[in-house]
Amino acid sequence: MIELPVVPAVSQPVRKPDWLRVKLPTGKEYAHVRSLVDTHKLHTICESGNCPNMGECWGAGTATFMILGNICTRSCSFCAVATGRPLAVDVDEPNRVATSVKLMQVKHCVITSVDRDDLKDGGSIIWAETINAIRRESPDTTLETLLPDFKGNWDNLARVLETRPEVVSHNLETVRRLTKEVRIQAKYDRSLEALKHISEAGLRTKSGIMLGLGETEEDVLEAMDDLLAAGVHILTLGQYLQPTRNHHPVIDWIHPDQFARYKEFGLQKGFRYVESGPLVRSSYHAEKHLFEM
């Protein structure tokens, strides 16, 4: 197989390729969501993760909620979320999130969290309470949960899976060869094991990988095979964007044609859905992934 050419990031230290341009967030619906997030003191990964699709998603009246605060106990070299000592758990957060979901009339709600390795339960109790609170307030809303690996404590993972979200995601983030460099406190095989537990629970299972960190096509295809072996149904592939100069540099700008090529490979290999493009992020078009099990 012949790889399509990529644009070396080192030759374009400032200007991103034209295909990565996005519109600034504007509009009535965006302003409405902005107000709700501020009023109810919600943390969204849209903001903390500097998501390039925030304008599009919020303009459509949707958002991905980040629970358990906005300070992570891990220091992944790619992530824009702050690292440090998290604040105490906010026990009222599940009710606040559920209230906002109801006010926003969200049809498909995506929830994620920081890693809370400082907690014995890894945050799984708040996770379960948030999902159950949303179910009570908005019974017609479908849910997608983007979970941490709970440091391999599968009882904590099981506590969340018992709430039966419609889609459960855990991101592999990068290929095996780059995991130690990109996800310092994470383990490639532990993530695969987490995904296997999710799939074996009979839930729609999803994972995502960032491209442009220095991986080869062979690396990506190997990761696809590993994810399929773990029972993953849905795969997202997107361009890594460096949040600050202190984060992992962009090694390659992956061309849209290469993303299309990866989508074709993924579907041929057996994934039910593959979202693959420069601006694709974990929760992008999440509502489309509610296939029949």
C-alpha cells in the first residue's frame, strides 16, 4: 500500500492548512448554550479541549458536558485540560447537569470527565449518579459516555456500565508505538481491556485516535485491528492540534484524502461506523451512532 503525502508541520509553524479553517462561534443558539453553561457552572470539553467544532455543535443547541471538575490528575502531552490537584467532588453536579440537559432539550447528550485518579472510586459514583439524574429529568434523551480507564479497576467501570448508556466510549488516543510518549500515565493494552469490558457488556462501543503525532499508516492499521479485536463498533479519527507550545508538537498535517482512505480501510475491516476527517472529534456527529445492537 502507498501512503498519500502529508504536509510536514515543521514547514508551516504558524499557518494551518486551509482545510482546518473553522467559522467563529456565533448565532442565537450558540449564545443560548453559552448562557446555560455559565449560569449552571458547567464544565464542557468543548471549551477545556479547545474543540474546533464548538461553534457548529453549540450553534445546533448541543454540547458535551465534562463532569468531575476541569482539573485532571494526568498530564497527557496532547491534552489542553489543566493538570493538577482537583477540587473536592461536587455532589450536586449530577442534578445541575441533568437540569441543563432538560433546559436545553438535548436529544442526544454526550458526557465525559477528567481522570480522577485521586478518588478511590475513580469518580464512578458521580458518573452513575449523573447518568441516572439525566434519565429521571429527560427520559427521552439518549446518552453517550466517554469514560476514563479507571486505572484498570473494572469494578468502577462496571458501576457506570450498569446504567446502560446508549453508547460507551473510551479513546485509545494514539497508536501503540507512541502511547508512552503521548499518554504518559495511560497504557495501550489497559485501554483495550477497558473497551473489551464495555463491548462484552453488550453496549455500543466506541473509540478514537488522533493523527499527526508521528504515526505511520501501518501503525494506524494495527490500531484498527486491535480495536476490532476488543469489540469496538465505532471509530473516530481526527487531526491532532497542538493546544500550546508546551504540548506535543504536530508532526504531520494529515490530508483529507488520507482521512478518506482510513475511513475506507476501517469500514472494510468491519467497523460499523467510521468518522474520519481533519476536524473530527470524539463526540462529533455522535447522534448518528445509535445503530441496532
